[in-house]
Amino acid sequence: GGRPLHCMNASLTSRLVGGSGTFGGRIVELLEDEPRLSLIIAGRSMEKAAAYCRGREKAKANLVPTFFDRDGNLAVQLEALKPDVLIDASGPFQAYGADRYRLIEACIARKVHYLDLADGSAFVAGVNDFDDAARMEGIWVLTGVSSFPVLTAAVVRRLSSGMARIDTIHGGIAPSPYAGVGENVIRAIASYAGQPVPIKKDGRITTGHPFTEQIRFTIAPGGRVPLRSTLFSLVDVPDLVALANLWPQARTIWMGAGPVPELLHRALVAWAWLVRLRVLPSLSFLAPLMHIAMNHLRWGEHRGGMFVAVQGAAADGTPLKRSWHLLAEGSDGPLIPSMAVEAIVRRVLDGHVPTPGARAAVRELELDDYERLFERKTIYTGLRDNRALENGPLYARLLGPAWQALPQPIRQMHDLAGTRIAKGNASVERGTGLLSRIAAAIIGFPSAAESVPVRVEFRECDGIETWTRTFGGKAFSSEQFAGQGRSDSLLCERFGPLTFAMALVIDGECLRLVLRRWSLFGLPLPLWLAPRSDAYESVEGGRFAFHVEISHPISGLIVRYRGRLAIVEG
């Protein structure tokens, strides 16, 4: 059977079922730098597994291809290689049928530890039935070892610290459109979309229907460019049951997915309603077409994210609302669902062995474990506490805890309540084309000058800041306020009928304003038609400095002004 692995710096042999598939491949990518590890890449195609292993030329772990048929004689197959741990990364777990736990039973019988990435709430809940058997054999069986519910549970523990009561838990994952969706994931979604699933809502267990219930949320770690406002649909994930067991006082638990492009997402919603209304028995017949669509009809930014939001109350009854935001750039986002397996395997190698028993892996990792792995990737996280910042300065509210990372002169300039006046000098350049001059005249931008005195008056009232900038004798004004709806977590600046929604991005010692949306008389306009801007604040010689450059592909440069300011009043 498998070794108990109680020694430090142990070697470990893991059999990875579905190892050359989507999730299995990502587990290999995360663990292949570990020389103490032997990974047996198991699947129904020996040729495919062997080709996959040959392609991982930089692997320090020992990669061994092998044939594995989960419908065959499992005892014989496990005995042949005697792995310490079996990792099931295949699925879909919702479609394993009546004998869906036979692999777990075989692992317990052969004393092989077990991990899986099961994403079905019913499958994960049922693993508890094997707890006594696993304990008797000294084996740990961990199910649902993925973002849902391992990461979500760890985040809720962090967010709920100091809360005397938890009322609601919401969460969601928004994959990049370029992440690549495995066939088994699509088959799982098609099998449960529109079908009834148990869900806790308003204090009672009721019935939910995946992909027919939606919320909208903006994933926005402070100081980063947020994801665009995302539509999330209810999904059948282990959290619906596992988190309800961990926090029985929570009245509502809701988990969603926000696939993009939203057009395809809404098409899936429409099909799911046909199942909910019993026009169709299921969407399983659509799985092949859904797989093609999700992997070929894709556009937008190559970034993804995740959020968890908790509402509750302090001991004195004060309402509390906190949220955790994760942003993953490029190809790092798709790795996150497999990071729980990575973290547990690395902990085992270092002698931190899970307690024997069969259970959902909701207590095996804390957020600290994840954060150490995130540091190695372009993955950024941030917490937001609505109560702590609801009455703070505008920029502080939008940046959250990242506000403290700004240099003191920048924070001082924006730490605004009432009226403030700042003065300094600036240089101004203007575009010379007809369209540039017309655009500058409409806004009221200053005339060109090598050096001109600048006076800026800031007035704050009910969360709206009015900035009146005077260059020489020429003044122009704008209003700044926190965006809402599709512009949530963005700074909005209004120049007459035009409103620009910008992300506040911390770039080293600078604060950049990155344009994300714009509108005319409240009507959204396409971003490709918008002016181009390069606007940032910095510190020069200990003083607040600004740089604003506005241009357009058609007209060229419109205006560029830069200079320094010092507070003289307020």
C-alpha cells in the first residue's frame, strides 16, 4: 500500500488520473519543478500520456506515463504502481453514475491517499460516507480540492474575522475568455444548467437553478485595473453545501461563474431557462457545440478573476460588509483551480500530512498558503471593507487598503474634505490641427506656454469633488465622483456632457489614471473611439507632480500639461 509520509523531506509518488487533460496538465505545470516528486501521468491513451511527458523537457519531477481505465480493475491497476497519492483530475464528477465512488473505495482498500478536483456539490457531500473507512486505514481522502470550495472557505475565514454574525456569502469566478475550457468542464455545466440544486437562501434550504439566476459584480483589487463589470450566474459547486455546513448561521450562500464574452454567457442562460421550464430535459446534447463555442468564439482582455463577499455584523450589531478580490493576468488565472492540489502536495512533501479521514478539503489550507503561491505568478489580491472607508476621501475609498501604498504628498493632495487650494507652475503643449483645437476649446484646455502659474481649487460636497484648474488666467472645471453600476470601483470625471471612467492604478511611486469607459450625456460610447490619455501623479523634489496628455488617433495631440503643486490653503 501507500507510505504514511510522516517524515520530513519525503519523496512522493502521485498518480495523476487525467494528467494530460486540462486540469491535470495544469497540476503538472505547477508541480514539475519539484525533484522529490514522481508524477505518474495516467489516462486511457498511453500514447497521449507518453507524448505529454516527452513535451515537459524542463521538468525536475520524474514524469511517468501509464495507461489507466477508471472503469477497469482498479485494484490491479493501483497495485501495479503503488502510488502514495492518487489525484483525480478527470471528471465530470456529476456524470460518474451510481458507482461514482469506486475509485475512492479502491484507494482506501489499497491504502492510497486520494485527492480530487470535484466540482459537483452532491459528489463532494457524499464523500463523507467514507470517513470511518478512511480513518480505519489511516488514509486521507480529500475531495473538492479546488478554488471552489477550498479557496472560498479560506477567504471567508479571513473576511469574517471579528464578525459576530455572518448573514450572506457570495462568490464568483470570472475566467479569461482565452483560458481554454476543458471538455469535461463543459460536460459538467451542460449536465446541471437549469436543473434543480439545493441552495441556502434567506435562512432556508430551497431550490436553485444554475445559470438562471444572476448578479453583477466588479472584481477590483485596489491599485489595479479592475475587470470589467461581470455578469455572474449561479453554478452547482461544492460551496453550496460545504460552506453552509461551515457557517450554518449564514442565511444565504451563492456562488457563480462569469464566463465571457457575455453574449455567449447570455445564450447559455437562455438555454438553461428551457431546462428550468422543462422544455428540454438537459443541455448535455449541446456540450460538444458549447465546447467549440467557448474555445473559438472569444474576444476581450486576457485576464480573469475571482471574488468573495461576506456581509454580517459586529458584536454590537454594527453591519459589516467585506469583499476579497483576485485578479490574474494572462495565462496565470487558469492555474488557480489547481493550486489547492499544489499546496497540499508541497505541504505533504514537507511533512505536513492531512489528518486521516474522508471529507471536503475546506479546512486544509488558509489564505496564507495561497498567497505564497500567488507571489510567484501575476496574480494580485486585495480586501475591501466598506464600513472602514465609506466616509473617507474619494480616492481612498476607491483604492481601499492600497491607498496607504501611495507616497505621502499624493495622499495629502487627495485627503480632501471641504475646500482646498493648491498652487504651482506648469508647462502646456497644444495640438495644432483643426480637430485638436476644436476639442481643446470645447473642454476649455489652456493655451500653450513653457511656464505658467497654476491654481487648483478642490471643493468636496457629498462625495463629489469639483476641480477648478486655472492656468494663467484661463480656467476649466470638472467633477470627480465614484462610479456605480458598470463603472463600479472606477473614478468618474465629468467635463460637461462627457464622462470618463478611469481606474486608479498604483505604478511604483506613481498613481496612474487608466481610461476604461466613457459616455456622452450618459450614453456609453465605444472605447476604441475614445481619446487616448496618459495621466499620472507622482512626486518630484518632495512635491506633488502631475502629467496629463490627451490625444486622439484622428486629431493627434490635443493637450499635454505637466507641473507641480503645493497646498496653500485647506
